[in-house]
Amino acid sequence: MRTPKKSLPAAVAALTAGVLALGIGTATSSSAQTMQNDAPLKPTIVLVHGAWADGSSWSAVTSKLQSAGYTVDVEANPLRGLATDAQYLRDLLATIPGPVVLVGHSYGGMVTTSAATGNPNVKALVYVDAFIPDQGDSVGALAAAEPGSELDPNSSINTVPIHDASGNVINADVYIKPNQFAGLFAGGIPAKQAAVLAATQRPLTASTLSETLAGVPAWKTIPSWDLIGTADKVLPPAEQQIMAHRAGAHITKVDAPHLSMISDPDAVTDVIVDAARTTN
């Protein structure tokens, strides 16, 4: 015997009932999940590399943070100029829901200090052997403010001119000479690894060195942490300390070179996790 077809009103009523039942079920499940996840949400850790580096410099730190249960996003810093790089980071941060701990190494600190201003999701700033600029500061001025940097603009760098479509030189890409890279950046890091870092370095545009921070620095409203490598030969530790005190940062010192996230990933990770825990 054939089952009689439902009338259109009956079919609509049945479909509506099913949708309502699904909605109730979903709401119940969502509520249960909220109750299960009563623990505060862990922030996303965004890592920003500096000049003459790339995202791989964060590899060991990334692995340790992921093992501790954190979501990590390693930004590919364009290194095309402070305003450009900060806008790129702003756009990236806008895609990340929930709280963020923003970490900058070296020049990356210039970028994070600009990009985080006014972003309520950024709950903590972490600086790793980094520039912590105030309004009007530039990389070149801060690096030279205290003695101790062995990076000599006249003898430590190679430049590649950047031409416009008409063939006019409009800028230059700046590289660290490979035979000086290990001594400047990577003291204590195995020679073979330092040689790879020198060969894979990404350049910074020359104009970036004199470009100043235009807006209000993010550390004026966001708590900050700073790891200072006391064996840093690029950004003098004395200047790092002055900047950190000015920003009211929680300071940790470690006997490490400029690339401390490679030489001492445990110490760097500990500082980041310390900052992350405060967001709870």
C-alpha cells in the first residue's frame, strides 16, 4: 500500500519543526561547550621578524609555543618601509579573532609599536632585542643613540639599487655582508647555521633606516615585556634598556646575541608565555 503524500502545508510544518529542533540542539550544544570551556581563551601569538631575517628565525620558539597549546602566526614582514610594514601587520591583525600577544624582534619592534596602536585585541607587546620607539624615533637614530653597535653602515652592508619603470634609482635594498653576518648577529650560533642565516637574509629598504614613527606608540596603552640580549652587537644593550624603561616594560636579560630567539629559544619563549598569561 502506498504512503499518501504530505500536503504542502504539512511538509512545510514538518520542515519548520525540524529546523527548530536543530536550532535547539545547536544552542544546547553551544551552551554546553561554553560551560566546558570556562577556562580563559589563550591568546594568539603573532611573531614579527626584523630586518635581515625571515619567519624561519622564529622556528624553535614557534614549536615551543605550539607545544604549550598556543596558536601561533608568524608574519612575513615585507621590509618595505615602516608605514607600509605597519599597515600590512594591521591588516593581518584584523583577521585574527580574540586576544593577541604581539611579539617583535629588532626592527619588528618598530612595526609592532606602530601597528598595535588602537587595536583592542592586542593585550600585550613583547620586544626581543628590539627597537621600542617613541613618536619621531627612527631605526638609525636609536641604533646610534648609545655606543656599542658594531654594524657600520659604511663597511658592513651591500646595497642593491631599486629602479622605477623609467630606470631611475628610487631606493636601495640593504644586505649585511655575509662574511660579517655571524659576528654581528649570530655569536654563539653554530657556524654552519649562521652561514645559512647569512645566505637567506631578506633585505631592508635603505630609506627605512631614517623613517620615523609617525603616530602614538602602542606601548603607551598596552603592557609590554622586553628581552635584552646582553651580547647584542647590533642594537646596543644600553639603548635597549633605556627604551625598555621608557616604555615601562618588564625586563629580562639573557647572555645572547642579536638573534636570541635562535640562540636562546627557551628564554624567549618564557617571556612570551609570561606576557600571554597576563591576558587571562
